[in-house]
Amino acid sequence: MREDDLLRLPLPSDNPLEPPADWERLRRRCPVATVELPSGDRAAYLTRHDHVKALLADPRFARPTAEDGAARIAPEGAGGPAADGSTPLALPDRGEPHLRWRRQVGKYFTAKRMTALRPAMVRTAEGLVDEMIRQGQPADLKAALGFPLPVYVICDILGVPAADRDRFSHWSDAFLNVSRFTGEQTRAAYDEFAEYMSAHIAATRAEPGEDLISMVIRESEGEGAGLTDDELLGTAMGLLVAGHETTANMIGKMVAMLLADRTRWELLLADPTLVRTAVDEALRFDANLGFGIRRYLTEDVEVDGELLPSGTTVVCSMPAANRDERVFTDADNMVLSRSPNPHLTFGAGPHSCLGQSLARTELQVTLDVLLRRLPTLRLAVSVGELRRVEGLLVGGLQTVPVRW
């Protein structure tokens, strides 16, 4: 491949709701491509559904650690823990310790518990929409609803005060934005965040409640082989970051996608029972999902007849795989009734997103409330005026201006 032909991530697209033109070509002609990351490091890039699913589901491979020498996302000195492919959170990410951690924490994210959380989510969402209406139009739906709702929910789940939500926003942004902060700023944010959460865990030990941290502490004491303090800290910090930033951005993108072609919104107004499948279709259709998930190969792997040697960093592009016409009929159209919908937005296999039932519930509640309270909702700007959040690993829109 000539240097001029080398693809550089992120791939360009005409607007933040449209997929890069390169995806379709890569799936067809070059499903195992070489790309250059913003750091200048190179990685293999997968765009087909079967390849992405197989690698993500392979228990041999996990996210890179600091020791792997994997391709970094961001240049030296920029970005947070994700910039070099590592994370300072003390969470087991491979083998039996990882499965044990998932079993313990996953007990909280049951369908039954999500159903129990739903009425409070609805009340919070209704209150936020009412306040947005009081503030007048146009409004930024991301700031008014998309950001605060997941923060309130995850704060409730972790038992931390929602009054601290601005601090959580800063900390998670420092973790997930690879261009806005220096390494020094990110380390300072991490230290502040760890100090805050350590104090919260200590207070929860002294006076447990019904939140996730209390549940894990109680079960750890009962089983005698629970999470260490470092693992508890990593769990609390990881869930707050993952449970806030990703869903906050997805709420804004989902509403923007549905309003970009308002026949979609009208379809939901005519048949609100489509909300459940519409949420999963929005998750599939999202072209602005971020860089994808990286895997570091600890042994040789063959993909599409091509040998990827041990030591290769692979970027699995879930959003490109989610547009694979081999798997999804009418893949480039948003089909709100699509079922089944085997999208890979939450990953696959032993490392799939632990909080996906929570995310789905929040997105469904958001749609239910908006359809009831603001049936005349529409974008206040053209789709071409929407702007991506630059440098954010999880992908998002800067604002989602709306009228009603």
C-alpha cells in the first residue's frame, strides 16, 4: 500500500449522522485494512460483521494493557488512560478473574432490577423535559435531557449524590477525550476521581444501602472471596464513566437521527409500540460511535484468509459492521421495526457491555417521554449544521438544537 493510500482514523463523512463512504468499499474489497491512528501508530481495521463479532467474542483477546506495547490512539502527552491503550482501573480483564468480576457486578443489571428502576427514570426524564419547556425554545436537547438523565440514573445506582454531576462530567470527559486534555491534566482528574470514589466506598462500607456498591460489598463479605478495594474502586469509577458519557451522547444522537427524517418520528407517534425496536435500530444505525474497540493479539490469528501476527493491534469497527448488507437487509435505511437486530454496538462475547440493559431502558424511557410530552419536536438546525464532538472515543454531537 502506498503511503498516500493509507487510511487515517477517524474516517471522514459528509455529516455526523452519515457513515464514511470508505466503509462500504472496505467491507467489499478490503475487510482487513491497515489504518493509521491519530497517534501515528498503525493497526488492522475490521469492517465486516462476522469478522468483528468473531474477534470481539474471542476470549483469548482483550483491550490492550500498558505492558502490551499496543498501537496508541492519541499522540504522546495527549489524552487520558485510553491514549496508550491501557486503563489505570484495577479491573481483571482476562480469564477466570474477569468472569468472576462480571458475575458479581452483573447480578445488579438484571431485567427485574431495570424494571424496578424504570418509574424513577420516567419521573426524572419528565422533570427534565418540563424544565426544558420552561426555559423556552430553541433548546439543546443534549444539555437539557441527554446529559443529566444518565448522570442521575448512574448516581442513584452507585449511591453517590447527583449534586456532584458536573464533577463526574469533567472526570469522564478527561478519561474519554483523547485530544482535549494533556496527560498531566488527565492524571490529575484520575487522582481526584479515585480520591472521591475511595471516600464514597469507605462511607458505604460503614453505612451500606441498596445501591450496587453496597450489594457487592455485602456479597463479598458473605462469600469470602469478593472484590478487593482496588477492584471496587475500579468498578465504581468504570461504571460512572461508561454509564454516563456513552448514554448521554447516544440520547442526543438517537433523537437527531429520528428527527433528521421526520417521517421516522411520525411513525413512532402513530405506533409507540415501536419504541423498543426503534431504540435498537438507532444503536445499529449510529455512524458516529467512535473509533471502535481495540484488541491486542497475543497470538497469530487468521481473518478472511489473512494472517494477523501476534503483537498486532486490531480496531474492530462496530458501526461499520452494523451496516453490513450481508447481515442487515436494507442496511443503509433506518428500519424502526427491525427484528431481530444482531447489531454489535454493545460488543460481543465475554467483554460485551455489562450495562446494556440499563442503556436500553434509559433510551426507551427518553423516547417514551419525548413522544408523549413533545410530539411536535423537530430539529432547530439543518442536519448539516450538527457538529461532532472531536476527539471523544465514544462519539457524540456537540449540541442537539430542537424546537417544538
